[in-house]
Amino acid sequence: MAKPAATATDAPSLEAQAPARELGPVFKAAAGPAKWADDRLGLAALGRKNLRKVFPDHWSFLLGEIALYSFIICLLTGVFLTIWFKPSMAEIEYEGSYQLLKGLHMSEAYSSSLALSFDIRGGLLMRQMHHWAAMLFIAAMLAHSLRVFFTGAFRKPRELNWLLGVGLLAIGLIEGFAGYSLPDDLLSGTGLRFVDGLIRSIPIIGTWAEFFVFNGEFPGDLIIARLYMVHILLVPAIILGLIAAHLALVFYHKHTQYPGPGRTEENVVGYPLYPVYMAKAGGFFFIVFGVVTLMGGLMQINPVWTFGPYNPAEVTAGSQPDWYMGFVEGAIRIMPNWESHIGGTTWSWNVAIPGLGLMGLMFGLMAAYPFIERWVTGDTGEHHILDRPRNNPTRTAFGVAAMTCYGMFWIGGGNDIVATQFRVSLNAVTYFLRVAVFVAPVLAFIITKRICIGLQRADAERLLHGAETGIIVRGPSGSYGERHVPISADEAFTLTQHVEPLPLTDGSEEEYAGVPAKEARSERLRRKATRFYFQDNLRKPSRAELEAAAHHQALEAGHGGHGDGHGDGQAPRHGHEDNGHDGHGNGNGHHAIGSSESESSTH
Amino acid sequence: MRFLSSRRRHPAAKVMLLVAALFVMGALYSVVAPASQSSADTGTSQQIAEGRALFAVGCASCHGLNGEGNGTVGGSVLGPSLIGVGAASVDFQVGTGRMPMARPGAQAPQKPNQYSEEEIAALAAYVASLGPGPEIPKPEEYDPASVSEEDIARGGELFRTNCSACHNFAGAGGALPNGKYAPALYGVSNKHLYEAMLTGPQQMPVFSDGVLTPDDKRAVIGYLNELHEQPNQGGLTLGGIGPVSEGLWAFIIGLGSLVGFAIWIAAKGAKAR
């Protein structure tokens, strides 16, 4: 941070050149068939427009691509697995080559999973790649959704695409769970039993729902075949459809971009799809494929042969779902054992609340959030420039609080592993988490908000005082101060381009003779919500302050050094005495908001 | 026989007769009295005495001077009675370093054993002398070398049915309530595995010979040995504790490296302002 941050000025300034008209031999040879195809498909016109589509460049825009590519790897490896997997619960005697299970009775599904692991060339690699890619698919979706959330990319016009994404995440969980259950080993059977409990905890109709899903009592003899259909046909088809819609909307809306000089709500600054992003995205696909292959080859996952065949009478320590169901598992593990009996029916609050309730709450909140924020801000404009997370501290704090809550439930899902690995009491972990799931998010909210406001303050500091140079200057009076240099106009633009929503005060202007005007309750609530959201934000420096700062800095540069003229030795960091920027006099009457904050940032 | 009559008045005759009578008595006694018991008794009682001395130093502060236990205070056992726990129990607890405990706690952790073979045998003999209990198994009882492949597969079923609920599918251990735990079974000797099943140390239930026959116990031991000798099919086991560590590594290695590549890709090549 010592020097002004480099804004991307290293872009090659390309001279527009007329391309050479001479076609190479390959193109000449391809021209005939290409024309034949184009006459019938008309793809050239479509391609001409869409191949030149411009995309902005940022690593965080590739998180969604990781999810997409992982899904493609799942499809490819999944095709391989379906060739040998037998989705049948018929009981057979194992005759394969894994000695430790030889002669045991097991389902055909488990036997064929073992065959895939031991007797089919490349089968274990494919199984492990499939599983790792599935874990990555959902992990990347989650990371992608966090990026979208923290940058405010879900705002108009992208609310519907956000909903599609939430749907993809939810359906991804179902897909992953169905796949986890297929091998019919002890672990996957235990997971099925868990879901059986979830289904049964549905009030009133739970038992019937269970009988419907399992075709009778658990485990029945059909569930594997049914889950197989869900896993390889129904849900992948839905996922593919949702992905297509999701990507089509990305194309239609055009990609969002981070703020910067030259970037507006009306343009997209970047490079065209062809050839730049074709190469980058195509290359990234192979990188993802390579990483998944290495993981599948070097890291053991789901060693079904050690679990043994499923037997409802058995359970093993360390029975956990894959990570994406861990939060539900954790919620159920830390839930007190509440149950009530009303008129011959059993209400299993201990399973229904943490299981069904928590999943509903998580996806419900995710789906509702864009609309909640829109209601608070009253913002009807389109947004294609992303927010820097610090510039919306309350949203960022909500996101971190939700992540913290999720993390606490996650720990709960592995409470036995935490207990054994860190040598603490299982009960202590559980009791701690019962409190922490409520307290930790609140703490995270407060801390995150303070960090965001602190970062806003650091931005203001850079704007008003310039960037630190790391050069300490000793003044004539013996004082020390650090020399600052003004930041570039580009950086100053980036730091100040965001729109500041203002908190709404109470409707006092409508008050008459001490009687408040009647106001809709929702409107009062909204005023409160805006204060909650925006009251603590640090206002960006006003034009007058920036000009004064620029003048001061120019003066300083004229002096040939910082420190002389200010050298009263009071300010170890800086030596400024100007109190010019408290008040943020934007003339909008909300001036009290930031002033107490900015006092402390004044020297 | 002339010398008997001719020397019968010899001054030494009376003494000789006395000596001869003593020999006869001694010989008669040695025939009548059970010779083996008497000789063994001296050895065992010496061992028990040694064990008793060791017990007074290392064990009595919790288990009482005569192994009678220290009772319970407020629901926590200060030191259980050792009457009737048997030699196998002592051999397991002391042989694996669990006893004597370094400090009171929910459970005695395994630690390096401080006693020699002879000292453990002496302690075991002393505790066995307090009351009848399971004896230390002989090598042919716990050695799984004779177990057939079919029995090893059967041992796997027995393990999954009776053991894996606490000790994990791979014998990696697991958590129990209130700071107690089922330890990992890696590197535990066959003898100690057998004794643990026989005596049910700490939180573990007793799998008596009526529940798991000696053949069953050997099958379980054979399965565990075979399981832990298996090569790691599929690569690094990531701790062998199931999906929790898999998820952790999916995020750290998988997503972590891919984000690293994404940063590299976004920073490379054509760059827009």
C-alpha cells in the first residue's frame, strides 16, 4: 500500500488494422462445407454477433465456470459409471476380487460399486473423479453465489437469475445426495436412513410420505432404483435446463463488471468472447479437468469397500454426509430432543425444525434477499457495476453472519470428529454450538460491519491525504512525518464512483402541531430499515473536501516535502492539522451521520 | 545282614537309625504330600508379593490398598474395585500404558508403558489373586494366523456389527459422550485386542466368550490385521475418518487450487482496463 495502487493502465493500446483478406489453405478448404452448413443453419449471423460479445476479466467471475465444468466432468464420468453400475437391491453373494468381503451377501448395487472399484479398468479413478467433481460442483456454486451476493450482482435486472442460481444450488444438494445413496454401502445406507427420518418428521403425513418414497417401510427394495432414476435422469435434466437458462440470462443481461475508470452502467469493458475468452474459458475447462483427475487419482474418496454392505442393524462412528449436507446434519445433532404427541400423532420437532425448517430457511432467505434489499433501498435502477463489499457494510455483514451461522452448523455436523481430533468433550462441542449458532452470527455481523467502515475510512484517507510512500521526513523542529503522494485520478474515481444510499429520517416534515402524520406501517418500517442499513456508513468526501485536499497536496509538493510547516510534532503518522473534512457538508441534512465517525479519522 | 546284628551295639547305631528314620519319614512325606503344588506355591506367592508391593506404589492410591476400590463421590468413580477383574484386565490396562493414570479424567488415555513384562505379570498375578477373573490369553488363543479367508470376511461382519459403531469403519476411533472416546485401533497388538474384547476396558462393553466365541474374536482380529495391511486403493486416505475430511480437502485442494488457477488465468494475456 505504499504506492498508489496500480490501476490497469497496462492494456495494450491496439491500433485498429484491417485484417489481411488472404485466406489460408485450411480456411479455403473449410469454406465449402462451412457455406453448406450456414445455408441450412444460419449460424454465421448468430455467431458474428455473439462471438464478439465482450466479457470483463476478473478471477472471481470464473467461480461459476468451475461449477459448470465440474458438472460437465460429472456428466462424462457419470456416463462411464452407468455402464457398469446395477441399480438393484437384489441380494447376491459377493464373488469379486476384494478378499475382505468375499462371500458376504449384499445388494447388486453395492456389488457393482465394488466391481467398479476393483475389477473394472479405470473404474476407481472414474468413481473418485465423479465424487470429487460433485463436491467441487456444489462448492463452486456456493462460492459463486457468495461472490454474487457480496458484490450486489443480484440487483436489478438480475434477480431472476439469482433465483435460478438458488434453485441450482438447492437441486445440486438433491442430486449429490441421491448419488451418495446409490452405492448402498453402510455409509450411504445410513444417510438414507437420515433422510427417511427427515421425511417421517413431516407433520401428519410423514409416515405416508415415507411409504410413498420407499415403497413401504425403510429400506424396502426399490429406493436404489428410484434414486438412480432421480440421479441420472430427472435431476440432471432439470440442472441442465436451469444452467441453460442461467447462461442465457448472463448473455442477455451482459456480464457485470467491477468499478473502474471508463466503466459505466451502459458499457462492458473487456475482451470479446472470440478469441480471448474462448481460449481462456476453454483452457480453464482443461485445468479443472486436470485438477479433478489428479484428485481422483491421488486422493481416496468414499472408500465403499471399507464400509461394508448396508445393514440397517449396523452403524459406524464417523457417519457423515458429504459436506453440502453437513449443515443439516449439524442442526439435527445439536437440536434438543423435543417431541410432542397430539391426538395420536407424533410431532418430531427435533428433526422437523432443524432438518426441514433450516433448509427451507436457508433457501428462502437466499431467494428473498434481493427483494428485501430492493424494498429497503427503494432503488429501481439497473445495476451493472458491482459494489465493492465495503461500500455496503450491512449487506456484507449479513453475508458474513450467514456464513458464520452456516459454519457453526457445519461444525455441528462433524461434532464427533471435532471431539476426537481436538480432544475435547463431545457434549462441550454440542452445548457450545447450541449457543454459538445464535451468538456467533451477531458477533460476525458487528465485526464485519466495523471492518467495512474501517475500510471505507481507509479509502477516505487515501483520497484526502494520498498514498503512503514509506518515506519518513524529519522536520526542522524535530518532528517526523510520513510523506504522502496524491493517488491517481483513476484510483480516485474507483474509490468514489459508488452511489450512496441515505438513511431516511422519521417523517417529521409531515408532523403538524406535534401530531405525526399518519403513515403506513410499512413505510415507517422502511425508514427504520434504511437507518439500520445506511446510518453507520462513512460518507465519501465531498467535492469541497477533495479540492481542499488536492490544493493542500499541491502546496505540499511545492514545499518539496512534507513535514515542514506542519512540524509541531503532534502527529506521529502524518502531521496534518486540517479539520476540513468533518461534517461532509453535502447539504442534505443528514450530516450528523458521518461526522462523529470522521472526527476520529481527522488528525 | 550280619553287620546289622554284629554292629547293633555300636555307639553310632542309634544316630544312624535316627537318620535313617528321618529319611524314611521324609521320603514318605514327599510321596504323600502333593509335591508340585508346594513348589509352585513358593514361586506364585513370591510373584504375588512382588505384585502387591508394586500395587501399593502405583495403584493403591486410587484402587485401595487391597484393590477394594475407593468408592464414588458425586457420581464419579474414584477408583473401581479390582476384585474379580482378572489378570487379562491388568495385562491390558498396564500393558497399553493406560494404567496407572497420569491424572483423573473422563478416560485413561493410552501412553508409553512404564512397567517391564515381569512387573506386569506380578501385578496381574496379585490382582488375579483377589478374585477369579479372565486369565491372560495364550498366544494360540489370539493369534489369527490360523483364521481362514472366509472367517476373516465373517470377522468383518462381526466388526461392523459390534465394533464400528464406536471404533469407526476403519478402526480410526470415534467420540463418546462427555469427553470419552473409542480409541483408534491402528497398531494395537493382537493380545491387547483380544484382552479388550474379553474384559471390556473403560467404556467398552464386555464381549464375553458367550457373546463372541474365541473363534469370533480371532476372526475380528484377523479382519483388523488384514484391513490395516491393505494398500490404500485410490490414493491418500486423508485421515480415514470419512466425509468430513473429504469435504475439507475438496475445499482446500480442489477449490483452493482452482481459485489459484483462476487468478492466474485472469491475470494472464490480454487485459482490459
